[in-house]
Amino acid sequence: MIHPSAVVSDGAVLADDVEVGPFSFIDENVEIGAGTVVGSHVVIKGPSKIGRNNKIHQFAAIGDAPQDLKYNGEETWLVVGDNNTIREYATINRGTVDGGSYTRIGNNNLLMAYTHVAHDCLLGNNIVFSNGASLAGHVEVGDHVILSGFSLVHQFCKIGNNAFAGMGSSINKDVTPYTLVSGNYATARSINKEGLRRRGFSDESIQALHQIYKIMLRGAKVELSDERVLALSAAHPEVANFVAFIEASTRGVVRSA
């Protein structure tokens, strides 16, 4: 299962059925779970823990040191969950002590070619990053998020569940859940209606999210104590999540132009 030209360090721990392709390098302090396939010319540095049934394609660079000038060789980690696909030339860096010491990637994610996940990023589940999408350090990405090709996310931004960023988006503020954004700098365009329908959200929930979107992200800023906001939040859990995300944001959120 391990090609003769691959280099697997003595301190690496690989499940019995892990495949490692030609000319790949697995560092010390790397753990790889059952069913994972590592292609050719892949580099996985440690300390890193890679879960089960992942597919890592050729020339990916996983778990290298953070690209942070404050990093001074401290032990920090990358943790990757299960059933992820990491395509060609993707790069994922370990965390920093100041950022909590961990970069974490959840389950069932697709990171396409040339994507980058920087130090201390926290990714949820069922995410798609199209070719060239990149995260700066300390970014948090919720579940079912899609970043279209060459989208860029500024450090410390948060992207809520079920959000969608159009091609070439440049995101420098938090993106509310369920929202479609695009542009440079990104602006909110609408609720991610098509994506929500595909994931089984009811028409009633989508309509309620459209209403809160118009209230909160279009025109003049509205207080969270506004009666319309309170009523919609009480009636619809998705709206409550949307409002809570705005309330918790420290960078401010992407709004409509």
C-alpha cells in the first residue's frame, strides 16, 4: 500500500490500509486513519492528524508550519476529519500558539486545486472551495459553505452556515449565514435561495430569511431590538441564527451595496 519511493518517517502512524503514492513524504508525528489515500508527490508535515477515508491528490502540501512571522517553532497542530477530498497543489498550514494552536478541518469537504487554508482556520463540514479559493489566518467557515473560484477571505473573518461567495469575491468582513455575496470588496446580493432549496429548507423558512435579509442588510442599519427582528426570530430558528451571528460579529458583516 506504500510505494517503494515514498518516505514514511518512523514516527508516523498509518492505519494498515492507508495508501501512499510515489515520491510522497510523511513526516514524524503524523497520524493517518483507515481508508485514506495519499497520492504521489504529497508532503504531509507534523504534528498532524488526518482522519478516515480522505483522498489527498498529487502535490498537495499538508500540515506545514504557519506562514506567520510570530511563529517560532512551537508545537502546533493540524487536525483533518473524515471523507475529505484535497485536490492538486492545495496547501493547509498548522496553527499558531496565539491562535489556539490548531487548524481544524471537519468532514466531507472538497478543497479543489490550489486552494489555501492558513494557520488557525476552523472549517466545518460539507464545504466546497473551488479552484484558487484562499483563507488568511484565523478564518472560521461554517457548514455547507461554498467559495467560488479565486475567492479570498481576510484574516479573522467568519463565514456563516450555508453562505455562498461568487467567483473572485474579496471578503473583508463577516458573511451572515444563508447569504450570497460577491464582488471586490464583497457585498451581499441576496439570500442563497437556490442552495437552501437544494438542502431542503422550506419555502416558509426561505421567505423569512429573505425578510430578515432586507431588514438587516439593506438600507439603514436596524437595531437588533427592532420589533420586526424579534418577531421573525421568535418564529423561525434560522432567522434567530442569522440575528445571533450579527450580534456576535466583531468585524461587522458584509452588507448590500
